[in-house]
Amino acid sequence: MEIRRARRRVPRYSAARPPPEPEDPTLPPSHVLVIDDEEFYRRALERILGRAGHRVSAARDASEALAVATSEPLDLVLCDVRMPGIHGLELIRQIREIQADLPCIVITGYGSAEKSVEALRAGAYWYLEKPFEQSNLDVVRRLVDQAIEHGRMKGEIRLLQKQLRSRYGFESIVGSSPALRHALEVVEKVADSESTVLVTGESGTGKELIARALHFNSRRSERMLVTVNCGAIPEELLESELFGHVKGAFTNAVAHREGRFAVADGGTLFLDEIGDMSPNLQVKLLRVLQERTFEPVGSSKTVEVDVRVVAATNQDLEESIKEKRFREDLYYRLNVIPIEVPPLRDRREDIPLLAQHFIERIAAEKDKAVDGIAPEALDRLCDHDWPGNVRELENLMERLVILRGEGEIRLEDLPPNLREGPATPFARAPRVPGTGLPFNEVVDRFETDLILQALEQTHWNKNRAAQLLGLNRTTLLEKIKKKKLEPRED
């Protein structure tokens, strides 16, 4: 058997690169579909792959193959090119429309370099030629294993991208106050544009979360989001960090290094604490924003980049301009789309939702059975001014969840500065517009409905319900007991 490869690829099964480790025995066998109108080769591949531990389905033509592909998940397709009806390469295109990350290996008795390139362009993982020879069967097995692993990696990457989009979607930012909703409305309108955004707000308000929402809801979400904290890197190193350097550009520059602009090419560059950037670097940043080009440190070569810039600061840049600490022209270049993130004291109605959100998330992460906060303790939280904003509230909730361990966070669990301060009576605590109910009561009702839905969907199988809800089983049992939930009578 002869193996053809496109010039743009390196054989993944060469002697220099050992085959992958055997599959985890706890995983189900990989499902491979073999498509060939010649029974001899079809049965030969079934035998080879079956002995290697794979589950094999066979098809004689496109109609049988599509029936299998639409009825159950596959890990790999081995497809003959010349068959009655649909051509093999067209069949691969149709199968990949059904299962996008499915790797395909083309098999044919009519091989050529042109056919190899055509197969790869059609989406095939690799290209093999008939006839199969006994001496090369190990190569087939290794190639099949590598193709399956490649498909699984692509699937995992796609899943991670989906999770990132879900995590940083607008609906995942907790809060319903008018001030926050106004900021999110701006994010939604400009996320898919190419405009430069300046995010302002006090420390701890969630400016980086806004930047991530902008990136992961834009057309650039498939590429990288690169973050640079301009206030955390010394001035003499920040230029190299942003633009890179060539070997010998300065002491200890022993090799070429790409800067963050180059790494973010095609994606988004988030410049946090932009107000701390030195005037010298402000000039160079302005040029990049205007011309989309830069020169690495020590180099005369101009590099072009396609980067969307999102900047953030907790400083008053207009005041910095008056004090000659920030360039006015750079400010107007960055401030194309301004988004102000409100401090937590200006959206106190979000405090109960945020507190409950942090309690549930941290309890799950730390394996604690804390499930809520007492009304009198919540009153104290709503009265606090939160100079550290959302970050301060999150850190406090983590401390309280760990120290409490189980049950409900009470007034005596709060630190002295919160526990001993004046409290608004709970009847006057922030309420949900249109309901007249306190936020914690609305959250409790919403949580109860979610738990009941999960229990009914799983026919009160508590293990499966806990998995659906993302809770530990013991946490779910505590919630069921506390809420006195029982199956509904038919």
C-alpha cells in the first residue's frame, strides 16, 4: 500500500513521532464507518479495525453511509472515492455537514498528487491508496488512531469555545439594575463592530468582564483575546511586551520574541489600566491605532496587524489630559465607544443577586453546603458602600462560605464593620420591580422552580437531577429538605 500526502503536511505517523498512547479502557470503543462498494476491501478494513478495538459500521454506497451518519455519532469515516452514485469527496462534504468535526480518510485505487490535494481540500484528514499490504497494516492502524484523536481534539476545542461564549454572554453578567443594563445594551450594540472601546469605572467593577463579553460576542471570537495590564509592567519592559523585540535589541534579548499585538492579530487586545502608560509609549500606541502597523524593538521592519483594541482605566482621563499625563489625541482615538461600568453602591439592587450567585458558585467549587444568606445579613450587605465593588463582595462571599461550611450565612458570620453598622429594615431592602418582593425572595423562588424542573425531568432521580443542576448530591438533598419539596401527586 502506498501512502500519499499533500506537500503542506508532515506525516503524523513517521518513525520520529511515536503513535499515541492506547485509548483509555474506560471509554467506549471508537465508532468507525467504512464506505466502499468493493466487498473485499470493505471486509478487510472491518477486520483490521475490529481487531484494533474499534466498533465498525460498513456501508456500500452514499445512501447507506448517510443513514448511519444521521442515526448515531461517529468518530471516523474511511471512504472510497469512486463509488456508484455520489462521488466520495462529495459524500465527505455531506457527512461533515452532519458532523462538523468528524475526521475522514479517503481510500482509492486511483491515486495521484492532485487527488491527494483535492481530498484534503474537501475536508479529508488523510489519503490512502489501495491495495492494502500486510506489511503496512500497522501504519493504517496508527493513522486511524491519530485521525480519531485529531477529531476529538477539534470537538473539545469547539466545546471550550462554546463554553467561553456562554460564560461571557450578556445573560451571564449578574444584575438587573438600570445602570448595569444600560452598559450591557451598549456592549450588545457594539460587540460585533470593529470600533475601539474605552471601558471606564472604579477598580473591581468588572471592566475585564465587559471586555471579554465584547470579544466573545464578536466575529473575532474564534481568535485570541490577549490581555495586557499596563500598570503592572515596568515602562522599560512594556514596549517590548506590546511590540516584541529582535535578538540583540537590548541586554538579555537573546532571541526574537513576538509582542502582544502580533499574538492578538485577528483577535482582540485588551489594554487594562491604560491611564498608567507612559507618554512615550502613548505616542507609539497612537501610531498603531492610526496605521495598524508597528516596529518591534530593535527592528526596522514594519509589521501589519489586524487587531481590535479595547482599553480600560479607573482614572479620569480628561483630568489626566489637563495635568499633561495623558495625550488628548490618544484619548479621542481610544474613546470611540465609551462604556462606563457603574460602582456597586450605585446598583444596590444587584447586591442580593450577586451575593447568591457567588455563594452558589463558590460552594460548588469548594464543596461546601452553604445555600443562602439570612435576611438580616443581606440587609447589612445592601447598606455597605463596597469601596472594592464587586470584587470585594466576591472575596467576602468566598470567606463566608468557607468559614460557615454549611447551612445559611447569618448576621454573626459577617465581619465587625458590617455586622455592627446600621441596617435598613428588611422590609425596605431592594425589591424586584413589578413584584414588590425582596430580591432574595425572588431568587429563592427561581431556585425552587429550577430544582423542581430538574427533579421532574429526571423522575426524582436525585443523582441525575444534581448533575443537571451542577450541584453536589448532598447540596441538592439539603435544598430539598430546607424547601420541603415533594413529588407532585398526579
